[in-house]
Amino acid sequence: MTRIAIDAMGGDHAPFEIVAGAVWAAAEYGVALELVGKQDQIEECLDKIQKDGFLSPCGKMGRSRRVRVDVKSLDIKITHAAEIIEMGEAPGQAIRKKKNSSIVLTVNSVATGSSDALVAAGSTGAAMAASLFGLGRIPGIDRPAIAVTLPTMKKPVVVIDGGANSNCTPQMLRQFTIMGRVFAKNVLDIENPKTGIVNIGEESGKGNELAQSAYNILEEEKERFNFMGNIEGRELFLNHVDLVVCDGFVGNVVLKVTEGTANMLFKMLKNEFKSDFLGMIIGWLAKPFLKRIYERTNYEEFGGMLLLGVKGITVIAHGRSKAYAIKNAVRVARNAVETQVNQKIAECLEV
Amino acid sequence: MTRIAIDAMGGDHAPFEIVAGAVWAAAEYGVALELVGKQDQIEECLDKIQKDGFLSPCGKMGRSRRVRVDVKSLDIKITHAAEIIEMGEAPGQAIRKKKNSSIVLTVNSVATGSSDALVAAGSTGAAMAASLFGLGRIPGIDRPAIAVTLPTMKKPVVVIDGGANSNCTPQMLRQFTIMGRVFAKNVLDIENPKTGIVNIGEESGKGNELAQSAYNILEEEKERFNFMGNIEGRELFLNHVDLVVCDGFVGNVVLKVTEGTANMLFKMLKNEFKSDFLGMIIGWLAKPFLKRIYERTNYEEFGGMLLLGVKGITVIAHGRSKAYAIKNAVRVARNAVETQVNQKIAECLEV
């Protein structure tokens, strides 16, 4: 049985929502769990869930319903972690200093083979640093990167790096390309993904120094990478390419601006429909249509982002994740165990 | 009478849509024009408009209607320009080599005082380089920057730099802050704008080297700049701040991803409503509500971006601008003549 280790203390809604999402996933996907964090708090959460269940919308626009899980029937291991790494701490330092922190012990569980994959919703930097030191890098990869799928008109587009590395070299973007292509092929079934660079103009020679140098490097291996050139922010959503590479700063801005814009538009629409009585009726009629779009674009449906380039499976969930998002992140982790992307990246680099 | 110089040859839909938008604006806002470009082509456009008018939606979701303008009644000067700078050309080189290009002559018109402001929809880099060399920098400003307003839940947020400088130093971001604050105060009537840095986390110490250094510099003048710290992509739309600074690469990505996300969602909704007969009726009922939101977020309504830091008024319009967007860009230019933002930036730096 696949076992997923969860940092129960990471994220804005830890530990309850994290534990709730984990057991929900365990019941739904038939995985075993290792919950890592303050033992008494985790046990308290589990007792409460066993007794009362928990309220959760299935997707944000869905109505909340009470989810009931028979915790006692699940295969759950608890590993006590005395420390927690807070959002403001410098990741590298923190994971060296706090050897008993929940994120370090969660990674250890995968490193020692006790679990098959891990999910963490706390500090992205800490999850990445802990994974890098605990699991090790794949030879040939300088820095792990986060692969994320962006919702678009047709099929999702892979963005790499989604936020693991703020400062990148052109060679790192080349490595991201290799990893992103393996991800697109194995997770999204895209045989020879069209690849682009996030840039502020179409023409070569556009953009900052990083984008220009990366362009030249990828252009040299144009056929191998099915390299299509520069992609502007607007065109990310039009499926001209299957995969875009960028540094983690730009990638993270892309993801969060997409999320922010979508949230704003849905809120504006809601307010607009509320402005008069007729609007309320039309809004009510339109709700199922809006809901379908919302669900296609809502990060909670995607659950988590896979860290590529380390020898093991780390899924980084949104810091704001509640139970529903964590459930989906566990699904991402379970799928990653099946597809073994990182192993395939290693094989790809050996050749 | 205020005279606006227009590069009639710049942009994807030049010259017809540019000329059409310009004369539309002249008729609506009572400004005089100087149209710069190939004389025969411009005259042909004007004749056609005088005879047949032109089709234009008022905003993208609006139905196209035929706009009629009595061109003969307007104050229009034509300046012949034999050359055009294409999108792919290196801007600095191109403006030095093509001294008779439409963008260089358009800038000249403002530099010599023949016009009060200019509008250009072609290559942003060429418009910026031509303005920099033709109009000159404001002392104390190393590089001009583009100020753009981003649509949000409540009042617009100023983003600077919107795409003029791909590679920036922390000191440039400090100068952008000064310019952005003058813009926010004089154009948007925000007395003491709350200022932030676009970043990928809230805490200080987050982000790339540029964002970290700029944070430290702005933090030193926290009170002067009303500096609120880092703003994540998602929070740009929540009106926590009135102004955000970033390099032009990130700023341009923010703008284009916002535009791309909004376009995608509206298209998805349209498709969703089309999926069955009931949906078509509900979609028809919901259209006025959607339209109001669309107009609040559509770049065509905003028209153009003001270039700050040069001794004169340059408005850079979207490369895809059609007549309606150009009309709005001329409005931005006319307003800038009234508010004299660049002059106020110069005064602010003299103190």
C-alpha cells in the first residue's frame, strides 16, 4: 500500500485542515498515511474527525458539507515532531538548525523508505531545502524546480519553475526544460511537448539577460526540445505550447497573478449580479456555468506542485490549503508514485 | 488647442485603425492631430474615413457600429515619414539609423514643441528609445519607465515599470517609486499612495536579489514612500497598496498574464453558455453583467501607458490596438498634457 507522509504542521490552516484533508484522501484513494507533527495535536484532530467529521466545500464555490471519515479503519502512523519551521525563517538555516522540525522529519520518512512520497503545505523554501538535503539531487540537475500546471483553454500548460529558485542561470533553465519535458510526457501524456520561454515579446533578443541567454541555449537544441521560442504572458493560455520555462520568481508571479485575476473576476461578477433583484435571479441561473469554469481554474482542484530534480517525491501544496486542497495534493503525490517522474528524469539524464 | 502627434505606422493594425482612432479622438475630445507616417497611405485612410467612416466596437464585447467622422472639420497636420521601425529591430540601433522613421519624427514633433504629446502603438522599445534620445531624461532619473494602471476590485493599482526596462538595478526601482508616486497623486488623485514591491512572498528576505535589495532601500525611506513591503501576485488585485514597483520584465508579465487570464475566462464562459439551449438563454440574460466586468478589465478601455522620466509626454499603446484603443490612448495623452506628470516629477527631484 502506498504511504504518503504529510507535514501536519505546515500551512495557514494547520494542523486541523491538513489532517482532515489527509484522512479524507486516505479514505478516498486507499493510501496509508504518516502524519508528522505534534503528536497530541494530531491525535486531537483525529479524535475530532472520528467523532464529528469536518465541514468542507468540494471546491470553493461548492456548498460546504460535513465529511465523515472512519479514521479508525485507516492505516495511519503518527511521527512526533517537536519543532516547526515558520514562514519567515531562512529555509537553509532553519532546516539545519531544526532537525526535529515536522518538515525535516516528513522528508526523512521518504528518505528512509518509510513513506513513498510527501506532501507539505508550509514554507515552499523549507520544503525545497529539506527535500534537497534529505533526498539529494538527481545527478546533472543543479537545482530542483517546481512544475505546475496552469489552466488554459484546452489542455493544461506546464510552468517550470513555479517558485523554487528566485535567481536562475540560463543553464538552470535548460535543466528545467529537460525536467519539464519528462513531466509533461509522463504526467500529462504529451509525447513531444512544444516548449517555450516566458518572455515579454515574441522576437528573439527580447527580454532580460536570462531570457535572452536561455533562448540562445534552447535554440541550439531546437529539435530535441521542440523549442518554439518566446511566449508572452497573454499567450500562455492559448495552447501555443505545452511547456514554458522561466525562473522561479517569474513563474510564481505568473501563477499568483492568474489566481488573483480569476478570483477578482469571479468576485466582481458576484457583486455585479447582486446589484439588483433581476441580477440575483440571473446570477442564480448562471451559477452552474460559472461554477464549472471556476473549478477548471481553481488551484484547490490541482492540489499540489511536484518538486522535480530530487531523488524522491515531494508535493508542495498551497500555503492556504484547506482540507479539499490537501486531499487533491495527496492524489498528486499518489499519482507521482505511480508515474515515477523523478526516476525518469534521472534515467533521461543518464543517457 | 492641444495637439497630439501620432505614429500612424506603428502597431499591428497600422495605418488604418491608428488613423481612425486618432480622428475619432480628435472629434470627440477636441484635440488637433499631427499624423506621422507615409503621406499617401495616411491620406488614403483619411479619404476613406471621410467617405465611409469605419467599423468599430466600443469596447470588445460591444457590437461593432459604423463610426462617422467629418475629417475635413478637424485640425490635422500630416508629416511624411519615409521609414518604419519594425517590431524585430534592436530599438537603440534602429532609431539612430532610421532618422526619418515615423516614431523618430513623431517624437521630434513633441521635442520641437509642434505637438504637446505623442501616441505610439508600435515597438515599445523603439518608442522608449526615441523618446529618451529625442526628449531627454529628467535629471535624477537613470531610465524612463512605463506606468500602467491595473484593474482591481476597487480603485486601479499603478504598476511601474510596465515593460520599458527588462534589466533593472535596485536604485532604478527606487526612482520608479518616486515617479510612480507622482503619477498616482496627479493622475489618480491618491494623496499618499501606499507602495509595495512585487514579490513572491510577504516576508522581507523573500524573492530574487533585485527584490531583496530594493526592499532594503525602500525600507530605509519607509515613511517618505509609505512603503508597505512585499505584495504577492494574488494580492495585487486586493487594494492593499496603490502602487507596486518591479522591473519591466516582471511588470510586463503581470499585465499580460492579467489580460490573458481575463480573456480566457470570458471565452470559457462564452463556450460554457453555448453548450446547450438553456445556457444560451442564461448567457444572453447574463451578458450585460459580464459586459460591465469585461469593460472594467479590458486594456482597450485604458488606451495607453504613460512613459515617465522623459522631458515630454509619450503614451505607448498596445501593439494590438485598434481604433477604439487608440481613441482612448489619445485621451490619456490629452489628460497627461493637463496633469503634466513628467514636469511634476522633475520638480519633485529638484527639491
